[in-house]
Amino acid sequence: MKITQVRPTGQERKFSDGELIVTKTDPRGIITYANDVFLRISALDEDDAIGRPHNLIRHPDMPRAVFKLLWDTLKEKREIFAYVVNLAADGAHYWVFAHVTPSFDDSGRVVGYHSNRRVPSRSAIAAAEELYGVLRSAERRHDSAQDAVAAGYAALQRVLSERGRSYDELVWDLSTSARAGGRR
């Protein structure tokens, strides 16, 4: 199957709480491993996933600023957690709670990245959608991708400042309030 430009259908695909989506990439974000759950949920065959950039599942509603934060954090050799909406090859979308970590060789050099994704709570998705709407609004005011990313990132920093939280604290708040059955 040849991957072409996919348009979102508005259909949401879900996976079960007991499942874990796993992928590994090289340092440039090229997929080197994808488990069966990833392949099923993303509607990709293994041949269509392996060797391709991980952003092939990027949903157009996902703010670029979040990916800037993700890559900046990984370049610092730190892990990151994020709520992400992805786009499957058939146009369906699916939400994940992602945990992305650098993978190191024996000398401490980054040789790739490992991502585990779990099912996020509906309340966390609602909070992420609200935040991402603010970021997308800031990004859409700019024609250049670089300016859009900068505007979205600045909007994210404003939101965090207004809430008195770091990004990690915000994600933790969403995760813990979801387990408690509410939203902070």
C-alpha cells in the first residue's frame, strides 16, 4: 500500500485500556519498530511503517508547538509525556497518552527513541483539546511554519505561566485528575 496524503474522516478509533502502542525510531524519527497494536490502530502494514518518518501519523489538528516541545525535550536527553491525537492511514483519528524516551548506547549516545502510548481518559482528552485549540489558533495566524511554531510555543508558555505550572506539571495534573474521576 502506498501512503498518500490522508484527510481526516472525523471517525475516532479507540484501543483498549489493556493495550499498549509501541514504536521505536532512529535519532531522526524514522520508525525502526512498530508493534501489532500500532499497526492495527494506525491502519498501516508493517512495510508502510518501518523506514518511514514517525510523523506520517501526524494529525493536522495537533499543534506544531507540542512537537517542538517534544523534540527540544528529547534533544536534552529527557523523557516527555504528552497527549497526542494521531491520524490513521484510513483517515480515522485516535488519541494517546504518549511516553517518549531516548534510547542510549553503552557510551551514552542517543541511538533512537522509544514511545509507549496508552489510552487517555476522556477528561484528559477534553482538556488537551481545549489547550490545543488555543495553540492552533496562535499558529494559524502565521503563514510561515517557523513563525507558526514560535507563536504556538509562545501561547503554550503563556498558558503555563497563567496556570503557574510547568508543562510536566500540567500533564501530571491531567493524568492524576483523570484517575481521580475529575478534571482540575
